[in-house]
Amino acid sequence: MKGKGNRESLTLAKPESNVEEHLIYHVDESYYSIANAVDLLAGSRYSQGILPDYILVELPPILYFPYPSGLAASADMSIMVCRSNRTWSQADHGALETFMKHTRHKPLFLLNGVEMQVVKSAIGDIPGKQKRASRSKKRKGRI
């Protein structure tokens, strides 16, 4: 890590020439019989000789689009991204229950679109850039 706030360490600066950064899988009739993420690689242009350390698979909204149950069952972790301002319906609950029947682990949830004031009220101040006036008020005990 070169310096505070530098994000260069979070990405590969010079990936090897045989490493693909991402792969787009084209859905066809064989998609629904996929048993695991490695099967996704087998039916693609991915180099057969290399197995990546991590495979991240993004599924479309499970309420509206079918997905291979084997793929869900073989996942080491599931992260569901949910809008914070959306009210869940019975159909949403049903889709989640069905998904959870196929997985080995309970999914983690990532709330998207949460307003900053709500985050602050739940976890306190967020480190990072703050306005100078706000910092001086805190030092003087006003906040």
C-alpha cells in the first residue's frame, strides 16, 4: 500500500496475461443444468488449464428470473443486494425461501441506497472526509 487513501492495493496493478478479469456467460438451454461455477467456465471461452481462486457469479433478480439450483447449492457464499427503500412482498419472501432451500448457508444482505443519515444513526460517524466546521464542533463538544 503506497499511502493513506490509495486504492491501488485493492486491484491488480499488472495482471498476468493469462488472467481474465471477467467473463460474460451467455444463457442458453444448458444454463439451467449447471451444477457449479466451474461448469460455467467449461462452456465458455475461458482457458481450460487454469482454475481461478475465486469465481463471482452475479444472478439477475431471483424474483423474476430462474437460476440453476445446482449453482446456488454449490456456492460457498451468497450475497443478496437489496434496495433499502423497497417494501418486500409475499412473492419476495417466497423467492427468498426457495433460494434458501437450495443453499448451504444463509445469504448475507447488502443494503443499497441507504441514506447517509440513517447509516450514521445506526453505526455512528463514518471515518473519512468531514467538513472542517463539523470537526471543530466535535472537538468543542457541541456534537
